Amino acid sequence: MESILRLQSGLSAAAAAALVAFSIVSAPVVAEELKAAHFMPPMHPMDRGVMTPLADEISAATDGALTIRIYPSGELGKGPVQQYKRVVTGVADIVFGIPEYTPKQFGKTAMVHVPGLFKSGTEATNAIWDNLSLIEDEFADTKLLGLWSNNPSVLITREKPVHTLADVKGMKIRTPNPVMAALVEAWGGIPVSMPTTETYNAMNTGVIDAVMIGPSGIRSYKLNETAKHITVNIPTAVDSFYLLMNKQSWDNLSDEHKAKLDALTGREMSLRGADAFFKAGQSGLDLARESNVNIIEIDEAADAEFRAAMADALDAFIDKTSENTGADARKIIAGFAGQ
């Protein structure tokens, strides 16, 4: 700019102004980069199936003017528990996370975890978006980009096969969410809350006896190496997952870039997440079979036994959710169920 000003002395005012304008217009445009954080390995189905495609798509849609750089494996902060805090405080512009790790924040969203509501993650994901108005205030401090579910959890056991309710008694079981923790306790088991990233070592060392997790976790966390049995049809629930954006990062985007990002996220991206989990779940069960893990399906009598044992605990959990959130939890469940 100093050299331009020096040249002005030998130029007309109009020529000098034109030179300044040219220098501004010809300045290189710097792409805007968003930081997206997750805690899984780079090859996790949610990275490959959701976040990397989104990064590719937004770059293509904006001709590289808006990009997303993915930080996997906890590079912006270890572990999944603080993901919601990271996006609210701006440590990351975008985060993948699990509502169960901040249950006080997402008490109403947790009603999607009620056992028996859904047969698949796709069904659950559509129900969430059909009834988003019932829970969307829990995401008000962020920009909600995606919210989806996986398929119902399976029970992966270290030593003991589970065919009946009696088999669960006294087992230390890692549970995926507060709903299932209450029900495992009603079944006579001991619920243990821990991040998915810690399950391999906990199983391998006998800290826990079993893991309740979506079947995609078999391959993602190498649980086929620590298990002898998997019971696939105990009455369990789906888990839920979100992709959230920092509110200020969203507000700082141009209207054009907001429109582009909106078009690439929401229900359709969420359904892609559910489908990626389904495919990964089938792959996980295939890996378990290849590893000679015993696959168990309980019979109708055992299913009825599990459901009867958990009925009172489930009612109590739903009533407690209504009390804690000030919302009618049964109305939320009815909405999810299409009633």
C-alpha cells in the first residue's frame, strides 16, 4: 500500500484510485476453514460415512471458499465426554458427539432410547426429525447439523453366555445410556457407565463382564477380540448421535454459505449416518462370526421375562425425566412412536 501511495504523486486522482481498487480486487481470496472434532479413529464409520463426505461436499459446493478440516482421535481434546462443551465454547467449530454423555442437557432427547420404540436406526432417525420440535430447545445453544440413531444395542459378553434373565444377574455391564442403565439394574445386573473408547481394555482386563453397544462397535473397538458370546435380540434401545456447530461460527458465515451448509445437513445427512451405522453393524456381526464368537438369539419366553422385569424401572425413568425436564416425557415418546 505504501508503494501505491508513493505512485499517487505522479498520477491523476482518478488513476490513483483505480490502482488502489485494482490492488484490492486482485488480492487473493482466503478460504474459510471450519474445525470439526471427533474422538474416533479416522476410519470410523461416522468419519467415513458422514464427516468426510460433508467436508468434500461443502468444499465442492462453495468452490473451495468454505472448507472443513477434520480432527479425529481427540486431537482437539481427548475423550467424548466434553464434546458438547467444546462446541459451545468454540474449541471446535463442529463436533460429533453422543447426547448420553451430557444427560442433564439432553434429557428429552434421551426418550428416543426407550427400548422397543424402533426396529432400526433409520426408523428412529426419521421419527426424530418428524418430531424435532419436541426436543429442539435442548440444542438451542448450538446450530444443529445432524441428529441420528444406530440400530438397537447387542450384549457382548466376555465369558458368560446370556440366554435368559437369570444369566444377567451380578454381571457388570457397560451400558450405552441412562435408560439402559436403569433397565440393566432391574434385570439384576450392575450397570457401568464408561466411554466406548475404554470398553476394549475394560473387557480385556475383566473390569466389566459385558458391553451393551450398537453392533457397529464390534469392529470399531475390536470387541470381537475380547468376547466369547453376543446376544443380539435382548430388548434394548437405539443410541443417538449429533453433529453440532458453534453458534458464533454459524453466525459468522455468509448467507450463501449458510444456505449451502443447510442444504447438505439436516435429515438427509442424518439418514446417511443411520445407514452407515447399519452397514457397520452388519460388518461387525460378520467379523464376530469370523472370529468364532458365539451368536445367541433369545426365545420368546426369555424376551417376555426381560420386558416384565424392566417395566417398573422404565416407568420410573420416564416419570423422572418429566420431573427433571419439566416436559411431558410420555408425550415425547408417543410422538416418536407416531401416536
